[in-house]
Amino acid sequence: MKVKGRWKYSYRAVDKIGGAVDFLLTAKRDRKAASRFLRKAIGQHDIPEKITIDKSGANTVALESYNAEHEADIELHQRLPASNSCT
């Protein structure tokens, strides 16, 4: 999305029923940004049992790194984003 004319990546966390828990806008979509968002969301809420993410490699690495550093066992589920096609 564009914010004040510049492209930004949106990270967001939602709960089981789809309610927004947290969000972060970043200039880049990389491991550093994904890690920052994960730590921010966990710091403001409890450690989740599982996280569902898209197929982003940055998100996967950030979660695997968090699990290793904190001896956590957050379960990872990946799914493809919903298609925008009408077929």
C-alpha cells in the first residue's frame, strides 16, 4: 500500500475470530521487519500456540529464529493468500 506517496508493507496479527491484534507498516518486507513485528506482537500479548502466515520466507525465518532463541514451540501453519480471481 502507499502511505504519503511511498510504498509500505503491512504486517498484521489477528486473533482466532479475525479481530485485529496488532499491525506494523515497514519500508521493507524482510527478516528484520518480520522479526520486529513478531517480537512487538508477542511483547504486547501472550506467546501464541500457533501462527498462520503466508508463504513469505521472511516470516518463516523470523518465527523459526524466535522459537530457537526463546526455546519456544510456536506451531507454524502456512497458507497461500486468497486469490483475487473470480473463477
